[in-house]
Amino acid sequence: MAGRDEATLTDLTLLGNQNTKYLYEYNPAILEAVDNMHVERDFFVKFNCPEFTSLCPMTGQPDFATMYISFVPDKKLVESKSLKLYLFSFRNHGDFHEDCVNIIMNDLIKLIEPRYIEVWGKFTPRGGLSIDPYCNYGIPGTKYENMAEHRLMNHDMYPEKIDNR
């Protein structure tokens, strides 16, 4: 992590901690951020999370998904270990698929205030039906708002090779 400000790294409580505690209830407070050392340019950060689980709020049955989180950072980045533990905290959380992706996006917007962000959940089928909710956000009044509108209208235009279900 050459070039990172030591003060930024000393604020982290999870990275490098050998006594990781896994939370089994939804907890956005576990999320941590680090400074973006490249604020002068746009770039995407993409997390692929193939082991996301939550619970159906009606039946209590487990729901499994690959969660795709992509964003163009501004001043902050989400620290990856905190994101992993945060996503794990959904394990016993009961919410519909559409709610999960929107909650994740809202929590990340609150934490890092990205220029642009999208969250796409690809849930495995239950009862012969899969649900793949997608949400996104761009800073209002900027090119990122236009980007969000364009990507929302075009995000699922091409046939998908389904290999995770």
C-alpha cells in the first residue's frame, strides 16, 4: 500500500486484524473507508461477491446470490475486508432481493459518496424463478447522473451466459 497516508490506515480496525468477528445480523456500521489516492481521474472498482446470502422475509429460507458492486470513487474507497464482513452480515437478515441490492447501494453511498455506483444481485432460482435486481446512482446534475440513466436503460441488453446457477 505504498503511497497511502499512514493516518488513513491507522483508522482501520479490520484490515490485518487476526481476530475477525463475523456478525450474523445486518450491520452497516462495520463498513470502513480509505482515501482514494487517485481523485484526479475516473476509474471503476468492481467487487464480485459470489457467496452472498440472505433470508426470505416471508419463509425464512436462504437466498443465495452473486453480488456485483461497481463504483467510480470520489474521495473514498470502501475497504474490502469491511465490505466482505458487511455482506456476510446479511446472512440472517430477512429482506427481499430488491431490498438487499438497494440497501447495499444506499449504505455504500452514505459511506464513500461515490461519483457513480451500481449494485446487481444475481440470485439463484427458488421455485424455478430467479430474480436479478439492479440499481444504480450518479451524482445529480453531473455526467455521472447521465451515466446512471444510460446504464440503467441498457444494463441488460445482451443475452447472458448463465453459469452460476
